[in-house]
Amino acid sequence: MISIALSKGRILDESLPLLESAGVVASENLDASRKLIIATSRAGVRLIIVRATDVPTYVQYGAADLGIAGSDMLAEHGGSGVYQPLDLRIARCRLMVAVRKGFDYAQAVRQGARLRVATKYLQAAREHFAAKGVHVDLIKLYGSMELAPLTGLADAIVDLVSTGNTLRANGLVAVEEIAQISARLIVNQAAYKLKRAEIQPLLDALVRAAR
Ligand code: PRP
């Protein structure tokens, strides 16, 4: 049995057509279902539904053999124990620094101000600001980061931007790009060796589907 870890939301919508092209069709409607283990049309392949942040962890420990995870989540996780054989080029967005409209970020940086930055991407944010030599106090949040500059919790946020609608709706502007993000196929390193005969055809089908 091969388990593929997926998360609901942004990545799932684009992953399902890709999996379907590779011959893996979920046996039920994932939007409606509350089930966490889902059979598929491909014999010996099942889907397990986890939080986006947990996909790399399930694959690292071999509880899932394969997974589809955003490169943002992989960077936070560190990627240990997993191969990343394929950039699926779906769920593309950008990890960006954003501030309240009217906040002069460039000047604050020039003046060497110590900035408070709210984010769920602590690792990426820490590396980015350290590389720029900007002093920051990072505040860990789990969602709705856009609220932080509006309520005085932080001067800036580090968050994903896709259409830019969420920033615009909340009077924020993006001021710096940290990374281009896309979904990656990841594979448990031990499973790749031990279950190669089952995993390789699936990988090949996904490579073809992602072209
Ligand atoms: C992301 C991000 C923003 C939004 C940006 O959230 O945190 O809130 O998408 O998209 P936009 O630029 O198209 O408006 P996501 O949907 O990944 O869910 P999350 O809040 O759980 O991170």
C-alpha cells in the first residue's frame, strides 16, 4: 500500500487534477468528506488528509510514502528524511514581506529600526532578515497574519501572496519578495528504496502529468 499525504485548500484543488492524470482518482468528494483516509481508483494507493504544515512530517517518518507540500512548508520543516524529486509547478505564489499602506518600510530598514514581524514562516523570515542585516523581533502566528499590522501587533508580516486580493482588502502592500513558492512532490527516503517497484511507476506518471 502506498499512502500519499495531501492537505486541503489551495494545494488540493490543483493536486487532484494532477493525480487524476496520473491515474489516481479519489473515491469520494474530498470537499464534502470528513474522512482522513481515502481510497483511490488506483489499486494499492490511498490518500491521507493532513494539515499543510504536517505533510513533510508524515512523509519524514514514513507514515505517508509520498506527499504534496508547498516549498514554504518544506523550508519550515527543513526537509530531513524526504526526497524532493519533482517541482509540480502548481499552487504557485510568493512569500513576501508586507506592511500597512503608508508605512515607509525602506526608510525603516535604512535607519536600522528594529522591526516587529508577525508570521507563521519563522524560519524563512529569520533567514531573510538576517541576510539583509535587518534586526527583527519575530512573532509567531498561525493565520490571519494581515491583522497584525492593522492592530499594532507588528510593523510587518511575512505571508504568502497569490492574487494580492487579501493584502488589498486589508490596506496592506507587499514590499519585498522572499521566495517563489510552488508545490513539491516529496518521497520518504526509506520507502523509495524499499517500495521502489510500487513508487517508481507512480512517480513516472506524476512526472508526465506535471509536464
Ligand atoms: C494565504 C495567505 C493569504 C492568502 C493570500 O492563505 O496566508 O491570507 O492566501 O492569497 P491572495 O493573495 O490570493 O489573496 P491560505 O489560503 O494559504 O490559507 P492560510 O490562511 O491557512 O495560510
